[in-house]
Amino acid sequence: MSKLPTDFYERVYALVRCIPVGRVTNYGALARALGADGAARTVGYALNACHSDSSIPAHRVVNRNGLLTGKFHFGGLSAMQQQLEAEGIRVENDAVLEFDRHFWDPSEQTMRSKSTENEPLKSKSL
């Protein structure tokens, strides 16, 4: 297996830091938003590599069905669930309840970032 570029991991971390409190997203949505459709597992590898960095809210990333598949990387089987519940997200049987309501689409964030980067300066009309 070839070594993955660390800049991709950094892009994953930057986007995960944008997930609002009380919201969740999934690995595939992050990959798509980063222009790497089909790289959901690579996003998972990146998040597994950052478990000691508390500035990255990796607990807000679940699988496409809302399941807490990454819970084994949080220092206890219930730690991920406890973090989500502390943010107002109910979890039952390792699944986010009302997943669609709590889902945050990272492509909206990347679209917003791109539109402000390319937005021309507007002059005020009197």
C-alpha cells in the first residue's frame, strides 16, 4: 500500500473541524466534498490517525447509515456515544436517532468557501 499524502489528511481535519455542534456527517460525504468520491475509507484512516487531537471532532463522523462504526477509537466503547449525547444527539443501539435531521452536508461548506473565494469585490452604489 502506498503512503497516503498527509495534505489529504489535513484537508479532512480542516473540514471535520467545520461540523457544527449537534450535527453529524459521514465518511463518504466528507470524501465527496473533498473531491475524492469513493475515498470514504481513506477519510476513516485519517480520522483514526488523529484520535489524540482534541481539536478534531471525529466523534461527529458516522457511517452512511448513522452507525457509530468508529466508536472503538475513542478510548471506550461508549465514549463516542457520550460525546454525541452531550451535544444533544440521541444514540440508540450504536445508531444516531433522527440521522437525517442531524446530518450536516459538508459539500455545502465547501461550496460556500469556494463561492466566497471567487466572489468579486462589489462596490456600493449610492
